[in-house]
Amino acid sequence: MANKSERSSPDAGAQVEGLGVQNGHDAAITDVDSHNEGPAEADITAFIDTAQQLEHELSSIVVGQERVVRELLLALLAGGHVLLEGVPGLGKTLLVRTLSDALALKFARIQFTPDLMPADIVGTTIVSEQSDGTSSGSKRVFSFQPGPIFANIVLADEVNRATPKTQSALLEGMQERTVSVGDSTRPLPKPFFVLATQNPLEMEGTYPLPEAQLDRFLLKVLVRFPDAKNLMRIIDTTVGTTTLLAKQVATGEQLQQLIDTARAVPVATHVKEYGVRLLLATHPDQEDAPEQVCKYVRYGASPRGLQAIITTAKVRALLEGRYNVSKEDVQNVAFPALRHRIILNFDGLADGITPENLIETIIEETEVS
């Protein structure tokens, strides 16, 4: 219910074009980057200042999850959606709520349950009374009642609790930024972000997200259990009489400007080709794929994985105070960008292999030109 790194492939450069460019939040990888002069210095300064303030506000309330906060900002400032995965009680919902408080954006929360229907998310057509301008009274007309998806930040809480039919209600909105109901297609507000949470525990009443929907999340962020030091900080900040609230840092218009600034960051051709080699190395049918990938992977990452790597690497470069993307940026963002796009085979699942193990191997065995 809804409430408001091994061998360098000789033809890797040629395969950049073959990967294609998808429609949607991450369709920004073109050769224009090679000739782009980059964003203005004033825009970069504004980007860094705002991003640091936002990161500080989130980290001051969501204790002990600095890596999660950084990866969430990478996706947010790249204009993409995020899937947060962690056991209950780690602050996933609090993180999203705090983000909405720090941004002057319309926020909606959807609690996914097994009986949730698609109309509960996108909206439905209802019969309403409308004056007909005569003395006879009113007439009945059909009108559209928007669902909670018509917000800037949509929290899809415990998204794997709903059936695949309901989960699919998010697909069009996440990719096309539109919602089709009946014979009408309606645009969603800009900016638009879906921040979904899911429980990794296999329990009765959970439905794994289909691969097509996982692929629409720019990043998958794992929320780890805090250590003893951070558990003490959580106690100090949450069981007292003071309630911490984030102050507003930016508006929706300012956030869109930050996203445009990040997209203007140039990427050298050799860095893009390195990203291509990393992506191709996730496919077991590729000649240069590492041995572990050939043994344990059923399907590799899609072209959206490459787009996610490049767009978030641009954001990371700015957050690190640099005007161009380096291979370190690509390697750093490869984990959240690829972990949900690598599908293990039976042997991989039986041997306890994780996508993180494979991504580490790919980075180690993929050479940098």
C-alpha cells in the first residue's frame, strides 16, 4: 500500500560501437566525450560543494554507512536508480528518507506486499462527479488518479515482497520516465529516482527481481552490518530525546544542474576502452574472459553495465576533485555497477562464488592500455 584486469583485446575499441546505446537514464556514452572540453570551473566548484554538503547530511544521520552513502550519491548525481540490499534494521529506509529531506523534492513511499497491485503504484481511472454547467446538476466522468510513482523520489520498500506482476509496474517508469495507463502515456516529474530496498534473506513471501528489472537499476548497493564502534554511535544518536533531521541542501533544479555537470566530464578513449574490456570480460563466451568467468558465469553484464560504469565514474572523478575520469574511477564503480548484472550458473552457486569475487578477478586480469 502506498503512503504519500588479463589481456587486452585487439579489437576492443571497435566493440564500443557494437555495444550500442540504450534509451533511458544512462544513455550518455558517445564519442562526444573525446572532444568535450568539460564543465566550467564554476560548475565543478558548485558540484563539489553541494555534493559534500549532501554527503555530510546523510552521513551524520545514517551512522556507519559512509560507503553506502557515497555509492548512493554516485547514482543520484548520475541520474540513475539504486537497489539497496541488506538485512532488516540497517537504516536503508532511513537513508532514503533522509535524502528526501535534504532535497526539495516530492517524496513517496510504497510498501511492497504480496497483495499490492500495479494500479496501487501507477494509479488508476476513477469515476467522479463533475458539474455540467447547467441547472440539472452534475455528470459522471472518468478521471485519472495518479499513483505514488508520480513523485521525484520513490522509495520502493521491500520490493521483493511483491509479485513479479506488481514489480513490473516500475519498469516503464524507470526506463522511459513515463507511465502508460489505458490509452494515455503520462510523463513522470523530473528528476525521477527509484530507490528500492530488498531483503537478501530467502524467506517465504519473497519474489526475486527478474533480470530485466535488475538491469534498470544503475547500481546495486550492499548495506553491511556495522562494527562495534558504529553500533555505539547508533545507540548514542537514536535512543535519546533528540531527533536528528537533515537540512535542505539543494532543490530539484539544482540537482538537475549537478547531473548535467557530471555528464559533461570528458572521458579519454583509452579509459572507455578499458571499461569495454571489463564489461566483455564478464561474458564467458568471450575469448579473453578469465577462467573463473568461463567456469562460473551463465550470462555477463549488458551494455547498461558499461553505461553505469562510465556515468558513475564521471561523478566519482568530480567528488575526488578531478576534471577527468581515470582507470581507478572505473575500477571503483565496477563493483556496484556489475554485481547485479552478472548471472551465476549452477557451479557458481554451488561453490559459493559471489559476483564480487568475479569482479575482483576481472579487474586483476584485465590490462590497462
